[in-house]
Amino acid sequence: MSTDAPAQGARAPQVVLFDLDATLFDHPGAFRRGILAHVAALGAPYDTASAADIVAAWQQAEDLHFERYLAGELDYEGQRRARVRDFAARFSAAELGDDAASTWFSGYYDAYRDEWTAYDDVPGALDALEAAIPGIRFGIVTNGELALQQGKVATIGLDARVDQVIASGELGIAKPDPRIFLHAAERFGVAPGEVVYVGDRVRVDALGAAAAGLIGVWIDRDERGWGEFETDAAAAGIHRIVSLAELPELLAAVRTSAR
């Protein structure tokens, strides 16, 4: 188990909250396969570009304009259109109006949705947590639109296992703002220190949760290591795992230290 930072003041966890994309739901895999399938169907001018260039350009467009959406600069459909326009411009495609950009994105989205799946380690980790900590409850806190994220949860077969899905689009508050984590604890009726939060981004997920008093866990699936966040993560007592299969053992240790 890769717990590279010291544990923060621990209490027995009653609730485990998860990020959705790239934590439970394999967004990177669906994202890659979806965009490659979509541009293959479109053909020119994308047919001369490498798969690596296609994926990198679409990722850059998503990163830029989704952050603008979270900051309130664009509405949800607006960020989709902006992503399409930036991506198309990279490959000298014709400039698209609003309707054409929305249609382009809808084609991508259909291909992306066809690839939705949970990570392989998800069912076993939830089973093991329920066996190890009787009465443990699960929830999701995600940046995005509630209906979309609930659709992902249902498609990957987790809707019956997750008690609450809390989305920034519903609240008007986005991670890493501590208020969204505190709201989640209130929804479950527990103290923040009784909640574990697991996510794939150190700053947005683990440090944001820890700032609200939750037990922060960073899942480093790509084994990148702490990098620039090492000092802050250590100070906040963030735990690091590389697979959800490690989570039951980690929480068992946290639970034991709370007795």
C-alpha cells in the first residue's frame, strides 16, 4: 500500500465518498476511444493526424473549457461548443457555428457514451469495504452536471450501491471548495472527520477534502508520485493509493487507529 504521507487525525470512517471520472468511471479510456471513433467517422481533415495528436488536442480543449465552465465563464453547452471549435481549429477544419458545433459534439458524445465502463477494481473494493466496515455507506461528489453524472453511475452499474450523487452543477459550488465536501457530510448526517474522500486529483480532490476536515485519499492510478504536491499533501495527511483494491486495508488501519 502506498501511503506516502502521514495519517491525519483519524476517526472511524462511516462514509466513503468518491470522485467519479477517473476514479470509479474510466473516463480516460472512454474519452480516448470515443474521440478516435468519432474523428474516424468524420474523415478529413482529421484522417491525416496521429491518434496521439487527436487525443492530446481533445484533452487540452476539455481541460481549458471545462475549467471555464466551473468558473462560471461558460454554460455547459457553451463549454462543449468551445471545445469543438478549439479542436477543429487545430486541424484546420471549417469554423463551426453554434448549431454545427453542438451537432459535432453530439456525435462525439454518442461514441464516448458507448465506451462507458467502471474500472475493474471498483466492485471488489466496494465489496471488501462493506465486509470490513459493517454499515459503511458510499457517495459521489463530482464536478459536473447532475443528470449526466447520474447517467454514468447508472450505466456502470453503481446506482444501487451509491446513496448520494452530489454534483457541482446542482449546488453551484465546485471542488476544491470545502463547502461541497461539507455539504456531502451534512447530506449523510455525519461529521466531516467520519468521511473518507477518494479522488484522482491531489489539489481538487484530496486537498480540497482535507481542507473541509475529511480524510483525503489520492488514487494515483498512473503512479506519477506526489510531484509538486508532496509538501502540501504531507501537511494535510493525504493518503496515496494506486488502486482501489488498497482502500479497504487503508481504511481498516484508519479505523483501528480511531479506537
